[in-house]
Amino acid sequence: MLSGKLHTDLLLFHTYIDYATMGAYGGGGWIVDEFTERKKHSKQGLELLTEGLESLSNELEPGDYKPVISFDLNDCNLEMAVADLLRQNNVELIVMGARSHDKEEALYGDDTNSIVNHATCPVLIVPSKTDLEQIRKVIFATDFDQADFKAIHYLAKLGRLFHYQLEIIHVINPASKEAVKSTQGTAFKEQLMQFKYQGLTYHEVGGKDVISRLNGLSTETGTGLLALFHHQRPWLIRLFAHSETKRALAKQKMPLLIFPSGMVDFN
């Protein structure tokens, strides 16, 4: 559905070796048959998924693009593989699932974490049982960074395709003094007025924990998608330095669209 609206082709990728578990083999060499069986199983799964998606693509709306669906598989580290794919292709969007094997683990698993931290295009993390066609409101969290406007421009582009409300939110800690931020906020709102997007609004809300406040606000307002600008390495270190924030992310139930600071082109 996303490929049809964005007029892009679709590449399915799977790595059939979980490098995080290789230590369990005590440093010994893997049996050749093990690699062969994993590769065979991966290829069969990708072939079945491709056939299913090609069938679904016939149900796209008449004005949508019918994507060419292909797949690739490898036995390398997922982060390295995706980095190569990004260098070799003009990638519009990375889409990943959000399932976790550990109830205490945050939304990001090790693979997702690595990809988000090295991506050069937006990354959409989609929890199970999510219907992207039912998204009616998107919240974008801003800290008045000028780069946020590039992300907002991208969200507005998507909004014209999916017809959702776009709400820009700035979370203010009630205990802090934000006189400087207030001045930045005024200038930021003036720039937002230049966006010709119906349904674009801006609000400031109070809260000590940004992620918890955004999750709560999203639940209250029926938001279907939360979007964040990601200052890749520094932001990630700060984010996971606090267990409370990690627990808040673990409760994330809605799709999360992340705009990495290292993006090549937001347009």
C-alpha cells in the first residue's frame, strides 16, 4: 500500500543468520548443512511473501502505482546489509516490524536500534495489528530544530496522499525555565504558517518525560502515528541512559516514523 501511494518499487530483505546468537556455538564453525538449510528456508519464505504481496497489489486503487516486488537475502549482519542497500539504491523508506522477544526490552531490538542509528532515509517501525490505512492523525514532536521543517515537509507530502491531520507538539517541562525556547517557539510557529497544509496545527503541552507524555497524548487524541527527529548517536545515548524512558518505549503500541539526522534527502 505504501509503495503504491509513494510510486516506489518494493524490496524485501532477510538475513538468515542471527549474529547475536552465534556466541552460543562456542566459537566453533557452523555445519555447512546448517547454513544451507537456513538459506533455503529464507528463500522459500521470501518467495511466498512476494507472491502474496503481488496478489495484494492487484487490489490497489486505480490511481496507485503497481510496484515491482523483488527480494534479496544474505548471511551477513543486518545493519551492514542495509547500509549496503542504502548505498546501492535510491531508498525512499525503510519499514520494519516492532516485535520483541523480551517483555522488558524497548521497542527497539538490537537490529532496529542499529538501523535507526545509521539510516539515511526515514524509518517506519510498525507494531503488529497496525492498519496504516486507518491513520487519521500524526503527531510530530519538535524541539524547534530547523531540521524539523524538513521532516514536517515530508510528513505533509505523505499527508496529501493519506489525508491525515498533522499535529506539531512541543513538550515543555513545567519545572524548567524556557524563556529562550519560548522565543524559538514563536519563530517556529511563524515558519509553520508558511506550510500550505490543511489540518496542520501546533500545540505546547507540559510533561517531564517527553516519550511518556507523547504516548499519553497520542492515546488521548486517537493518534495513529508518532513521528520523531532522531539526532542519531547523541540522541540514542541520552534516550537509553534512563530506564524510565526505556520502559515508556516498551509500551509503544502505535507506528513510529523516525527521521534520522543523517538523511541524504528529506524530499
